[in-house]
Amino acid sequence: MIQWWQILLLTLYSAYQICDELTIVSSAGSPVFAGFITGLIMGDMGTGLTIGAGLQLMVLGVGTFGGASRIDATSGAVLATAFSVAQGIKPELAISTIAVPVAALLTYMDILGRMSTTYFAHRVDAAVERFDYKGIERNYLLGAIPWGLSRALPVFFALAFGGSFVESLVAGVASVQWIANGLTLAGRMLPGLGFAILLRYLPVKRNLHYLGLGFGLTAMLTVLYSNVQTLGSTISSILGTDVFAKLPKEQAITFANNFKGVSMIGMTVIGIFLAVLHFKNGQRTVVATPESNSESGEIEDDEF
């Protein structure tokens, strides 16, 4: 059962995350961050990160252009994680049965939020004509209210009154095993679908060598750090059974687990190196020529 204070915190976070996505852009409005926060509030960060990461991968190649709306995977991550922890639903099943339908339905709330803010936009225009700076600031800040409510209200009503519906839905799905297996498989395939959409819109042919480099580095580092992890487990077992037998068992386990995230650190370091290398190469191409405006330092469009 979801407690009242958990509903309150998740509602407040849902209102904040959309404002952060539109203004601050600190990644607090991303699905993986939503899964982390929801898992932290619900007491199961592992489930939250699994659901959030799955939805993050699903929307990798999905973006908004102009006033277009996209599925609200962040709110889907909040509700899927909350009900997954509260009802004991498998993360993959929660993604396919809760997160994806919720994300699709809340597209309409996104449209409603965009339409509502036009009222404050017109008030800002009127304040500009009057040189009313306080009015500009006030209406700009008030414009965050319909955006926050467009996410907070659906999340609040779903968490407060949707528990019995979700419980009956899961019970119905679980009673038919082939449906449950199919939905679980669909939930596992969605991250792959996100990668496919992303590769469809990226200039892969022009940068195929980078794509191959990424696969190669991933394969090599996976083998490398798997061996490092095995080495760490072996050393921890020796330390825990012989010389340091009197130490608490948790210390040996923690020592072994420290090696599990090293591969991602390695990939991050290599990614930063390649990004810096690309930036430096781009800087070298900007060479002052007699035809270019060297005094102003402007970069022509063909040099950018």
C-alpha cells in the first residue's frame, strides 16, 4: 500500500520535474531520474532504476520539435515504479502494462498544459507594452502552474485512487500466463526499440567508424572488467576466510561489489576523451584566411 506521504512527495516531484525539463534542464525530468527518486521514496531504488533506465532507453530517439508533444515517459516511470514496489509487480511487466499506457495517455495532458500557458503569455505581452516589469515576472512565474498541474494531478489521482484498479489488472494478467509472458517480453524489447529509433535518425553512415568503435570498446571492456570482478571476488573470499576471518562478512561482500561499476566508468572516461578530441579537431579547422574576417573572429557557416 502506498502511504499518504509517499503520494505527496511523488506529486510534488511530478509538478517540479516538468518545470525543470522546460527551464533549468538539470536532467531531473528524465525517466531514469524519476525512477531513482520514486524508488528512493518507495524504498526500492533497484526497481526504480530498472524501470527508469528502461524507459530512458525507450525514448532515446524521441524528441520534440516546435510545439510538438511526446509521450510522458517521466510520469510513466513514477507510476510504474510506485505500483511495481507497492504491488510486487515485475519491472518489465510494470513497464509494458503501466508505464507505456500512462506515458501515451499523458500526451493529452501535455497538450492541455501548452494551451493553458498561452493565457499567461498574452498577459506577458500586455505587460511588455506597459513596461510593467513586475507584471512580466509575475505572469512568467504563474505560467509554471498549469505545467506543474498537468503532471501533478494525473499522478496524484492515479496513486490515490488507482491502487485497486492496478491490483485487479495485475491479477487478471497473472491469471493468463501467456499474456504475462508476452507483456514481460515486450517490456524487455522496448529499450531496443528506443535504440532503433535513435539509430534511424542519427547520421550513422557518416559516423559508422564511431559506432564500430563503441561496440568494440564495449566488448573489450566487458571482458576486461569481468575478469577484474572475478579477481576481486577471489581476493575477498581469501580475506574473509583466513587472515581477516574476524572481520564482518559485509566488508568482504562490499569489496567484491566495488568492481561491478568499473566498466561504466571506463566507458565514461573514453567517451569524454573522444568528445574532447572531436572538439579540439573542430577548433583546428577554424583557421584565419585572408578571405575570412580575422579581426572579428566570426566563424563562417561552412566553417562551423
